[in-house]
Amino acid sequence: MSLTAHLTLRVGGVILDLIIAAASMTLAYYMAMGTLVAYVPEFPWRIAAFSMLVFCLMLMFSLHRATWRYVSIPEIISIIKLVIISNILYVIFAFLLVRGSYLPRSVPILTGLFMIAGMAGVRLTYRLFTEGGFAQFFTSPSPVPGARNALLFGFNDEAEAFVRNLRRSQKNNLNIVGVVDDTPINLLGSVQGLKILGQSRDLENIVNRLKTRGIHVTELLIAESQLSKKDLVAIIDHAGANNLKVKRIPDLNLTSNVSSDSLLEPRPIEITDLLGRPETKWDVGNVAKLISGQTVLITGAGGSIGSELTRQVASFCPKSIVSVDISEFNVYSLDKQIKTEFPAVELISRVADVRDKAVLNEVFALCKPDLVFHAAALKHVPLLEENALEAIKTNVLGTRIVADAALRHGVKNFVMISTDKAVNPTNVMGATKRAAEAYCQSLDIMSQTTRFKTVRFGNVLGSAGSVVPRFSEQIARGGPVTVTHPQITRYFMTIPEAVRLVLHASSHGMIGELTRGKIVVLDMGEPVRIVDLAERLIQLAGFRPYKDIDITFTGLRAGEKLYEELFDPDELRDGMTEEGFFIASPRLFDHNLMDRSLQELEAAVAKLDHLRSLELLSHLVPEYHPEHRASTDPFIPHHVPAV
């Protein structure tokens, strides 16, 4: 709308309000006095004076600034205040100037009632017109050409605000046709004129009833923000059985302009919503003490964990951050993100390989870090079974290079990011991470200056190589979704949560001499069956597992375990635990013995002696048996046909 048109509407609104004020008082006089109004002295001047008084009060209450399209309770209250004060002042002036002659007591009361009805009425009428509200008085929900028909789950303020803003939007392609709610007392209610059609268990009947009226529902929008995992899963099951995509309405409190069409678009339910994990608490004060004013070096900074670690570290005002990664593109991308989000933080970006001892020592000497997070690692289990020497070079020998550099250059704290695959390892990846844990433990016991801490946790959702992106791609192609085994389980955690707990444990979990040589294990909650994860993702996409999109089982791959463990049976779990993590006491290694073993391993790797390298790795990690690298699981790969 142009500025001229905008000003014209504002002036027109003020003139209409003054006409309503004048008409209200005129009508009040006629109702009180009838035809005797003709004998009231200077009657037109009385009306004009009252109108001028109303105009002055409108400016005082800024009523002329309010946009009629968004009129709500605050504007109505302002109108009521204006009406009361204007009538009181009129009565006072009438008594002061003409001793209240020709002023029946009913006139101010009637004038006020007419003004409130008129001024509030025209505003509400305008809003109803702009939001299409009048049409809903006479018609029931019907198909909207080109729009997606959706049901809304939840009878609450969020649902009402979403529907109201959706109707106000000029270009929305979403048509809410009814409301579903599981609270029996709400079943007779309505939201913005939309009837509550039933409970989630009645979805099939609701969808079929609407279909007979030509309304094909494709989505169910969740307006309840506090649903438990159990309730959300039940709703998704009901929706999935009816081919409905499940989404959440946007949080309108987080947007500055809720009339924007893009901000009103519902967001998909994330698989993380179904983990049912409680929000973890972390000690922000201790983390701030650990990081604030310090130089922090992060290896593998361009990876999933490393990049989130860099972002969270940057939020605690470090002196500087040194990001180290072998990928030029990852380093560039992270550099651009951090400098945009945290321009005040000094970021030193280095393209370097943790296996390059000379380069790493140069970086440490130049940057002088106080704190090191070692997140660089090779992690793809099946791939590393075929590239065992590369896994050893990065995960074992690379860790030794970074840890030795930290000790040599006087770093205060060194934190190694480990994995639950290091427990009872059945694959090269897990064995190399356990060997790296053991080396850091030995340094922690030996060193009098640098603390070497190891933090162990399971899978993270959304990381590079995570099953979730792969499942989503397979669903987008129409399936099938491939799972290795019907009973395979994994521990899952979101990337931000994992990093928060890493920082929390690093600052809080390894204080004092009694914790030397021990490992922090993050509380991962309950393990999740991968096939359940696949079924939920299919349902979230609006399909039915095994009917619309099939799930096939391919068999465990070499080195893959049916389930992961967070603790080795031989590890003692200390009684000293805190919320979010545990302290484990694994088998300890003498540092000199570890160092000699790694020298032998390095020599075997340099000679490309695969068998000797794996043999030496099994000496370092007795639980690992390279001769059993092929899966011994009796499950035979098979296909479960679509039902």
C-alpha cells in the first residue's frame, strides 16, 4: 500500500469516528427528549463541541494510530476509556458553562453506549471482512482450490492464534477444515468458528466424513507444544493409518511478523521429537569458566560434532578459537558461519591433517591453546573395515600426535571425543577409538600439568553418515527403506545436546586427582530400535510402513553389532555420578608400555602390514578379535514383503 493510500485510510478512519460520536450524541438527545430537541439552545454547537473533545482524546489515546485490521481487546479498551472520559468531561463543561440545562441524565449514558457499539463495531466489521470471517457465518468448511486441507490437533491459545493469523494472510495455501482434541470436555467447543470434530482415535471417521463432502484432508497439524512422546507417537500412528502427514504449527511467539506467509508454514515433526528424552541440564557457569578468555583449539572442527562444538564454544566469549580440519571446504564453511554469527570472536582457521606431526606442532606453537577438543576421527564402520590402516593412522596415531602436542605445549585441558563403539569393539573403528582412549588415559595419569579427559557417547541424529538422512532419501524415492536387522538398536542423541553435555562434563566431571585415568560417559537414555525409527520416519512423511513404503532387512555388515554398550563389563561405574553423565573406571595402561606399543603399530602401518597392524591393535585392545571380523550373526538377509 502506498503512503498516500495509507494516510487516506487513517484520515478516513478518524472522520468516521467523529461522525459516529456526533451521531451517537444526536441520537441520545432524540431518545431522551424526542421532538423537544428542537428547543435546545445552540444544539449543533453542542454536538460540534463534543466531537472536538472526542478528537482531542483520540489523539491523546493514540486511537488514530491503531490499525483496524488488527483490532483486538487492547483497542476496544482504549475506545471504552475514550468514551467514558469524553462523556464525563462533556457533563462537567455543561454544568460549568450552562449549569447543565437541557442535559437529561440519560444522554451521557446513551451516548457512551452508542459510541462503543459504533466505534468498536466498524473496526470488528472491517477485520471480519479482511479475514473472510463473514463467509464462515453462512458456509461450512469446503475445498479451497489449490490449497492443502488440514486438521488441527489441539484446543488452545496457540491453535486460535495460528488460525487467526492464517486467515489474515493473503497468500496462504492452507485450509484448516476442523479441529481434533483428545480432551473430552472440549469436544463441544470450537476455535475461530472451527468445530471440534472428535478425538485422534476418531481420525478415520473424521477423514471419511469430510471426504464424503468433497474435502480431502492431507495433513494433521499439532498445536499442542507439551505432548509427551507416548501421546505424540499415538497421534502419529492414527495419522499414519489415514495417510496424513504430521506437522507442528510454527511458534508465533518467535516471529516478529506473523503475517508473513513463510512464517505461518507448519514445520515437519522432527524425529528428535520422538526420542522422548528430557531436556538435559548443564552447568553454564562452570562451562563459562572453562572457556571464557581462553584459546580453544578444536580438531575435526568442520565435522558434525566439531562444527557445533565450535559454535557453542564461540558463545562463551573465548579469547580465540583455532579450528583445524583436513577438509578445505569444511574449514571455509565454518569460518564463514562463525564470523557471521560471532563477529567479535577471533577465529583462526587451519587446513591440517592430525596425522601430520610437524604441522600440528607448528599450529600449537603459534596459537598456544589453553584447551583442546579432539573431535577429528574416521567413523564409518563398514568403510573402515576395508580401510583399517587409515583408521589406525587417524584414530590412534593421529590422537597420539595431537595429545603429545598438547602435553608438549602446556595445554591445560585436553578433551577427546569417543564413541560407544569403543566398548567391546567388534570392528576396526571401535578398536581404534578404544586404543585412543587408553593412550589418553595413560597420559592423564602420567602428566602433572595437562589433564586428559575422554568423553564417550553414542550416535548423534543428523550427523554425517547418520541413518536419518539416508532413510529420508529412500522415502523420497518411494522406498524401500533398508535396515540391517529387525532387532538392531542404537543410542541416539541430538548434536546440540551431545555437545552441551561434552562441555558440561569437560568442565565438571573430571575435577581432582581421583578422576585421573577415568572416562566420562554421557547418559544416552534408552536405546532405540532402528526399525522403529524407520517406521516413524515413513509415518511422518504421510505414508504407511510396509503398505505404501516397504522396509527390507539386509543383514548385519562386517564389524557391525546388534546393540551397542556404554560400559565394558570390566569397567567400574563410579558412585560419583552427576546429571547427564557417569564416570567409568576402565583398565589402566602404563604410558611407557603404551608408547612402545604404538611405536610398533606405527612401524607396521608404515610397512602396509595389515595382518601385523591388526594383531598389534588387538594387543592394545584385548576385547577386539580381528579374526572374527566377519559377522557371526545367524540372521540371514531377507526381504519382508509389503503387506
